Amino acid sequence: MRFHRLDLNLLVALDALLTHQNVTKAAEQLNLSQSALSGALARLREHFDEELVVLVGRRMEPTPLAQSLAEPLHEVLLKTKALVMAKSSFDPLTSERRISLVASDYAIELLVTGVLRDMAQQAPHIRVVLEETTKEKFEKFDRGEINFIIAPDRQAFQRHPREYLFDEKYVCVVWTENTLVGESLSLDQYQTMPHIVRYSKGALQTTFEQRFLDQIGCTRNESVIVPSFTLVPKLVIGTDRIATVHARLAELYSRVLPLRIVTPPFEFPILRQVLQWHRHEESDPCFAWFRGMIKSAANLLTENSSMDRTR
């Protein structure tokens, strides 16, 4: 389709080029050959009478005109996507939609596993894609390429809607046969005993409890560093190591593993978990249904948690 003599498909190509600033990656996103995308760029340059992007090293740097077009162009395409995806009704039993979600392994363990189990019966044809919590994935969510995130409230985007899920606190766990630790840890024990910790890699990945420990100047004897939250409590078993973990995760694992929950030497701040979705997908009935599934799971989690009953 042409609009004011411009093939509107070329705007999709321009958006991909401005997003990735790389012909290969843009072509991959659009499922085009590099030569086809180069041809689209040539036609865009002819229409705008402007280079739009210029090769600097290995990157395609946008010109000032292209920079001014980038954000409004992306917004138009997101609104158009929401428009063409609009449906008057939604039937989960027959829908074949795709839902993408960024969530940590901790959130998947507590919330998403149960939701996916329920969806197997209620929405058997919906495809769910789980994405890891990285800066790149958060940026893709902000660009409208991923539908949802579950994250701490402090990491949520201001310009997208969110819904409160639950509050979380922190406890420590030890092996049930660890005789060095009683019902609580002293500050000296906490700082000197070997810890299992989840690694941090940059601002987004720095764990909530590590941020707090950095603020109060507390150091840990990091004995084993692992890539996921759910590995942390498991690896204290059979050792004298200790770990600081989400209270709900500790509660869940202590029911089935030889773990004992102990009190840390200080009270960690409360971690508030939220669900967030892209502002252009607010009215989508499929996504509204999925939000309801996540919220119901969070409500059930709160009702069944001893943490909330004893607060």
C-alpha cells in the first residue's frame, strides 16, 4: 500500500534499521535477505532525499533526520499493530495467540509454573515464550517486542501500566544438619561463613539483597556463585554454607528439601513484585485474560503463604 507515494512496508524496514543500526540484524528481524533490505533502504533514501543511515565502522548511524523520525515512527507502528490485532472477543480454549513474558527463575517457580499448568487445560493452543531477565529483554519489552514482565517495582517502566502482585522479604537458609547455626545468624557469622550467591552482571542483574548489603557496607564470603535464584538454596545442602533467599522460595523448598530457615542479622527491605504490560496492549482481551491469570496466581500465593499470615 502506498501513502503519499511511499510504500508503507518501507516504514517497517526503516524502523528495524533504526532499532538495530545493523543491516544483518534488521534483515533477520524482518525475515528478509540483506540485499532485499538494502534495496528497501535505497528506496527510502530516494523518497526522503536523505541518507537516513550512514555506515560508521560496523554500525549504521542514523542521520539527524532519521533520529527525529525514530520514536514517532516506532509509536505509529506499535499503534498500528494494536489496531490490526484488535478482536471483539477472546476464547482461550480456541485461541492460538502467542504470549511472551520476561521473568526470573524465582518468579517462574512461584507464579508462572502454576499458570502454565492451568493454561494447559484452559488455553491449550496458546504459545507462551519465557524470556530471561536481561537489559536487552527489558529494552525489547519497552519497544513492544515482548508482551509482559514480572519484576521488582523499582525496575518497572514509568510509561507502561503495572499491577501489584505481592511483597517479598528475605531470610537465610542452611542445611538441616548444620550445627554451626542456631535459629538466627549473628553479623559475624553472616559475614564470615561461606555463602551461596546468585551472580550479578550489571545494574539490571544486581540482586535486590546485594544492593542493600552494598548500601550498609556489609560483605559476604562468596563461596559459590550461581546463575539462578532457584539453585541458591539447593546448594547449601550437605555443607556448612549459608544463603540469603526470597522467603517464599525458602518456604517452598524447605517443605521438600533438608533446609532450615534462619533469621538474618538485619532486616532486609521489602521487595515488591509487579506485573507490567505494554501501554499499547492495554485493551487486548487475550492479554487482559493472561493478566488475570497471573494476578489470581499471586493472590493464591499470598493466601497460602505463612509469611503473609504472620505479618
